[in-house]
Amino acid sequence: MAVRSEARATLLVHYAPGRRAELQALCDAIGPHLRPAVAGQTITIGPSRAEGAGGPIEAAAYAPRAASSAASARDR
């Protein structure tokens, strides 16, 4: 659905944690705009880049944020 809709970015959020590696491999085969979400992850939503809508989102936009402490990770 993400490919057909030409979404610039898609995060898979409801999946069994044990399937993350399998989903990551499937996402890698599709392209950089599709990723399984991970705990504590944030992404920045902004206007389209200069190359126009539909272009790939940089992989860095999907980087999980490191927790500053165990408490802050638990509170997310």
C-alpha cells in the first residue's frame, strides 16, 4: 500500500518484535522510504525536499533516538 500510494515515508508500527529482522529485510528490498518502527524512534516531518514530492526520505530521518537513561526510555 505504501508503494502504491507513493508515500514519501512509511513506518510499520504494529508487528511482533521477533519479526523485526524479517520485516527489515523486506523493507530493504522495497526501498529507503519503508521501515519497521523501533521503541524510542522519532522522525521529523517537514515539507518536500527541493527535488519534489515522492522523492526518498534520507535514512537519517529514521534513526532511533538514544535514551538518556533507563527511566526516560521507560516513560516513552
